[in-house]
Amino acid sequence: MTENIAIITAHDGKNISTSTWELYAFAKKLKVHTTADICFFLVGEDTRKLAEEINSRTGCPAIAADVPNTGNYHGEIYKKTLAHLLAEHSNDYILAPHSISGMDYAPALSIILNGSCITGVEDIKAEGDVLYFVRAMFNGKLQADMQSQGVSNSSPLILTLQPGAFKPLQPNKKLSPKIIHGRFDFSEDRMRYQGKLPSPSQGSNLAKAEVIVSGGRGIEEQENYQFIEMLATIFPRAATGASRPICDYGWAPYKKQVGATGTIVSPKLYIACGISGSTQHLQGIRDSRFIVVINKDPTAPIFQVADVCIVEDLIKFIPILVEESQKRKTPKGN
Amino acid sequence: MKLLVCIKQVMESGSEIIIDDSRHGLTYSNVTRFEINKYDEYAIEEAILIKEKFGNVHIDAITVGPSRSGDALRRALGIGADEAIHILDETKGYRPPITTASWIAEVAKDRNYDLILTGIMSDDEMNGQTGPMIAQILNRPCAGTIIKEEISSDGKTITIEREIEGGAKDVFQIDLPCVLAVQTGINSPRYPSLSKVMRAKKKTFDLILAESLKKPGQQPKLHALGFPQKMSHGIVLEGSPQEKAVQLLDILVSKSLA
Ligand SMILES: Cc1cc2nc3c(=O)[nH]c(=O)nc-3n(C[C@H](O)[C@H](O)[C@H](O)COP(=O)(O)OP(=O)(O)OC[C@H]3O[C@@H](n4cnc5c(N)ncnc54)[C@H](O)[C@@H]3O)c2cc1C
């Protein structure tokens, strides 16, 4: 029997999520170094259509389970179902997104399946027969090459993939679907879903803003958020944003939070001031057309996504920038 | 009610990062300062809020690490934990989360905690595995990215809000005992109080040698640490702040952005 590279499919019940196609791209790269075949696993309330889509588009087998009460991620049911499905197949590698749910079930699965777990993977490197999984530490300031010895179907390696690390690969073959579909009831009474509460970012003006000036922990004090507001005034219509800690400290309301758990923005211009560039923040600004970074640390990871890099103390630099801008607006000779 | 808070000592944020010759760890100097992992500070605070609300609550703080990480425990006591457990591990090099989680689970197993709190991840290694692994080893329900919790008056269940992508929250009621991994913003961590710090100074830790605990079989290894290759495609502005300001404005005008 050939072994699998198992992909845990992320979806919202109706559509396959982009992160699944990122996992597929990652799996293809991994496959080059192994003899294993790619296979998709799906858990949801009604998975048949999604499984057919995956299977017909990729040609890879899809193993799908309909399980009640999984419309919203439910850790207990998810872990039980996946453990059951995965144990019925022979997997060397199990790939999941490094999403909030992936972060919850992947480490647990590695224990249930007697495997090992590497989270937040961004790349694979091969040296001879040995594979290294590259992941970030210290908010992207360090990179670690991780390795797992003795990967086998009796001790699989569970990996979570950092969103955005791989370009999604979305094939469009039109094969007639062959899927394995089953129904399970892993109703779990230790944990009961009670409902959903809206995001404080709902309706935030950031999602549509064309220019956004954001401040991070580099502002150091609440009153220094005025520098962010000051910089925003040089543009005719600019919104102000913030990194998560600024909102956690109560220095700006949560509706201003940009990032994975805030608003995903796509302005023409994003100016990041005193923000280090954590993956969660970067996930929110990836679609910005032009990024300017003001940070006093030249090694801050946010510079890696910047179009213009300015290594300066924002508290000194922003007033100078605003003054220069005003000089241009005032006609000469006055 | 008995609570366990798992904390990790990490290098102070903004510290210079120096990779050691083995490329398996970092070099610390006598100016290197350490602090409690930011996410764990929220976990400690949440435990103290539970204690303040219910009264009859005992809080243990636990850490795995070398002797210097005792400072993190002392700080946790200074903030309001009742007792500290130090799993002393002086071995150099990388300790994967499965090892940390196995050891904590082994120590926690017979101590009957109603609730185990961890941070959602550590600032340094960012694995985010310790909480979910402890829960799985102890076969307890688990939830992460917790930004609100409320224990029922009978002490049997806890209602939590779990933040998901985009900032919405899923609400669950979970049976105790369980494990929760706490997200920032759940509360405002307090500073240590002088009286508690004085008391903490005199306190002895429950010291457990890592060698006396079982090492898990399967564990990932750290092959090498490195600095990421600079991939920036951006222009780095040079000159005085004024010159940089002028250059930036010129670029923005040329791109019709200002
Ligand atoms: C599940 C999860 C979800 C998350 N979701 C989000 C999210 O949606 N959005 C988000 O932002 N974060 C999110 N985070 C938090 C994230 O991991 C980081 O902790 C956070 O983004 C860091 O914010 P920061 O860059 O402002 O702070 P830091 O990382 O502390 O960076 C501060 C930066 O300011 C610079 N600086 C300091 N002083 C100055 C100065 N005077 N002038 C110029 N520069 C200066 C420093 O060099 C540093 O680079 C999430 C984390 C988790 C675990």
C-alpha cells in the first residue's frame, strides 16, 4: 500500500478555502521527496459536493465525513473524527493550515496518532534524503530548520502550514469524481457550541479604505497614537489602523485592528509605523498595493514586505514628514 | 477549585538575537534580560481574576526551564499565584513542545486541577502546541484563543469565547476539568504587588528534576537556526530624516498616492 500525504481540507461548508490550495501546493513540493500520494480529508456537515469538487479538480482521492454539529469548528468532534478517518488510512504526512482551528487540532492529533508535530511551516528544504521544514521564530526574526526522524505510517508527521507561505495551486481538471463518503456521529458532550458573536471589526471603514496609516507597539504610549492620526491628515482620505497589542492595551478600539483576527485590508497605500511584521499582521495587509514601513529596527521582518523602507524613530520622523508635506501644500513665497 | 497556569520565560522583546555556534540555541550575555511570555501573563491574570471572584481558589504556576526561569515563577507569585512548580531542565539545546507538554501533564496528572491555563503560544518559538498537547495527554477538552471565560456557579462548567479569523467569536460551554489557551486582550495583566513580591522571595518552589520525568518517544528535532534571507524588494531610503521625508513624498506623488 502506498502511503499518503494527507491534506486536511479547510472549507466553510460551501467553498474550499484558499488555505487548502496552499496546502496542495505544499504537498506537491513535499511529494517530490517522497513516494507518498496526496489524499484529501474533509470533515463537515455536508461534504459530498466539496469532496467531489476536490477530487474532480485535483484527481486526488477525497475521503469525506459528514458529522453533525461541525458547521462551526468544534475541537472535540473534529479531533475524534479526524483521528478516526486518518487511522483507517496509511499516512506518513498530515498537512493542516496554521489557522486558529489547525493550531487546535494538529498538536492533539500528533498525540492520538503517536506522531510528531511541527507548526507554522513556511518551506521545505532537502539535503540528500533528509527533509527540513522551515519555520519562523521570534516573530520572523529567526528561522529554524526542523527535522523529524523516522516518519512512517505508524508515526506520522503532522505539519501546519503558515497562511501565505505558498502560492495557492488551484487545478481545474474535470475528472469524474470518485470519493469515499461516510457519515459519523461523534457528538461530544464535554463541549457544547452556544453560538457566534460578531467581530468588533464588522463594518469597520478599514476594509474599503484606500489609504491606511497604522501604528504598532512602537508608539510606546497611548498618547503617541496622535502621531498616527497626524500622519493620516496629509492624505485627503486616510483611515487609521493598529496592530493587535495597541487594541489589547485599549489605546485604539478593536475595530481598528488590522490582521488575521481583525480586518483584512487592501488599500492602495498602507503605512506601517512601529509594527514588527508578525505573520498575523502580515496576513491582513498582503493585498495592499504599496507598503511604506517606518520602523527604527532595520531587522524588523515587516521590511520584507515593504516597497519603501524607512529606518527611523517614528516619533521624530512623522512630525518632519508632516511638516515637509505641508510645505508643499502652501504656495511658495508666502 | 484548583488552577494550574503554565508559564514560560522568554527573552525580553526587542533583545538582540545571537545564534550560538552549535546553531541549536541562542547566546545570552550578561545584559540579556528575560520576562514572562506575554500570552502567559494574560493566563496568570485570568487565574487571579477567577480567584478574586470565587474566593476558594488555589493557583499553581508551573514552568519548565533552567534555573534562571525561576525568576518567571517568582514574578507569578508576586502577581498572585499561590505556589510554584519548577521542572528544572538544564540541558542545552532545543526542547520541543511535546517534551514540555508531557512533563507538565505528568506532574499535573495526580494534582486534580479543575482548570489548566496556558498562553496561546510563546513569543520566542511560536509553536502554540503546549496547551493542546497537555489537554490531549490528560484526555481533557481544550479550547484556544480564549478571550473571555466564565465558570458556572456550581463550578462544573466554563463558558468561553474563542476568537476566530476575522475577530468573530465562537461560544462554547465546556465541562471542567479542561485546558484553555489564552489570547491577549482577555484582561489587563497587573503588576506584582510589593507585599506579594516580599512573600514570593521567601517561598520555596516545588522543584522537580526533568531527568526524573519520562521523555516522549517521537519528537521533532531542531537542525539549525538561521536568520531569514532578506527578500525585500523595497527601496531603502538614505540620508537625514528630512531627506527621507522629501524622497518619500516624491515617491508617493510619482505613484499618485499623495
Ligand atoms: C491567534 C493570533 C491572532 C493574532 N491576530 C493578530 C492580528 O489580527 N493583528 C495583529 O496585528 N496581531 C495579531 N496577533 C499578534 C501578533 O502575533 C503580534 O504579537 C503583533 O502583531 C505585534 O504587534 P506590533 O508589531 O505592534 O508589536 P511588536 O512586535 O512589539 O513590534 C513593535 C515594533 O515597533 C518598532 N519600534 C519600537 N519603537 C519604535 C519607534 N520609536 N519608532 C519606530 N519603530 C519603533 C520595533 O522595532 C518593533 O519592530 C495575533 C496573534 C495570535 C497568536
